[in-house]
Amino acid sequence: MKTAKTKPPLLKYYFLTFASLSFLILFFCFSNQRRHSLTTFLTTTAATTHSSSASEVDLKIRPGYTSYDAYIQRQLNKTLNPKLRKIWMTRDWDRKIHVFSNFFRELQLQNLLSNSSKSLCIGARVGQEVEALKRVGVSDSVGIDLVPSPPLVLKGDFHNQTFDNETFDFEFSNVFDHALYPRKFVGEIERTLKPDGVCVLHLALSTRADKYSANDLYSVKPLIHLFQRSQLVRVRKVDGFGLDTEVIFRKKKTTQRS
């Protein structure tokens, strides 16, 4: 009796062929995906590094401060200067209030500031900007400075504000150049601003600030990099006591989880 030869079933042959092709296709796709991911990672890293480098180039901290106490003392040398304080309280008083009032009225017309805004002026010295806010109707306004000037200005360090989180609707400053630690300066603004709150900074970009400044800013790029929780609203030229640029940020609203 002859024994018939057994041949692999045709179906099994097709199955093995299909499995092999599928494996090759998956391997090819996986390799491409890994290559694409690596390319994306390297591109993103390079872009981030370039952005950080650009920010560092356009914002330079001035050398010479041996300690934070030495920095504070240098700032106090200006704020406590009796000749300057006399000028701020007499000749400059009405002139600065008039100019600040015009700035704040424009912001009111653009719905960036309202009479109900709880407002803070950072580095306010004797308080001309605080008084200007009150005169345009923003009554709940206060300033902070290393040297208090009651009742308009409280004692405070803009690197470490004493206010609770999300206290203010509006914050204004024209002393960014005096910040030894710009990241902390901005971080405190974003911490104490309410969601949708507005921050207005007056800066010197075209000229270098005075000898008491702690940093030099050459563009708005570093600010955009520092204000991580806020959105840039606008940049425009102004004439504000030696400062030439106004930059406005609005703090992003918190994302509500579903």
C-alpha cells in the first residue's frame, strides 16, 4: 500500500508569507517613526536652545553685586537720596502724575484697566503713579518700594511680594531695569495677578538706564520668554521719563478640568 506524500497546506503557506510581510512593514514603520521622533526632538531642542540664547543675549545682568544685601543697599542709596526725594515730592510730583494719568486713561479706554481694578504699582518710590491711578478713578490702588511712603506706598521687595496669590487685577512698573533677578520679578507679578489680569511695563530699550540699574534689556524677547503664564497684548513706543517702550501682558485664564 503506497503512502501518499504530505505537502504543506496552501493556506499555511499563505499565512507564513503574510506574517513575514507584516513583520517587515511594521519594522519599517517603527524605524521611520523613531527617526521622525528623533528629528522632532532635535529640532525642538535646537529651537529652544536658540530661543534661550537669544533671550540671554538681549537681557544682561550687570556685574558687581557681591551679595543681595549689597544690591539692596545700592538701591536704597538712590531711593533715600534726600535731593532726589525732594525733587520727586515737589518739582516732579504734579508733572509725573499728569503723565501717568494720561497713560492710565488710555488703558481704561482700551478696557485694560477699569475703576474696579485692584491695582499695584511696583517700585513706586513716593507714589506718583499710585496717585495718578486714584485720580483717574482706580481707587483701590497701592504701591510697593524698599522705602515706604505712606499712605500710597508700602514697604516691599519686588523680588518677593508679600501679597497672596491672585490678589491684583492690574500691575504697573517702570523699574524692571532695577531687578537683579528678572525671573523672580516676573514670577511674583504672575503669582499675584489674577487670571485675565493685566501687567504693564515701561522700559528703556533704545537707551541704557542709570547707574542704579541691575540689568540691561535690548529687546522684548526676554520678557516674552519670562512671562510663561501670560500672553503678550501689545508693544508700543512711549515717552515716559526716559523710558521708550510700553509692553503689556495679560495673564492666561486657568484651564478648568472637566
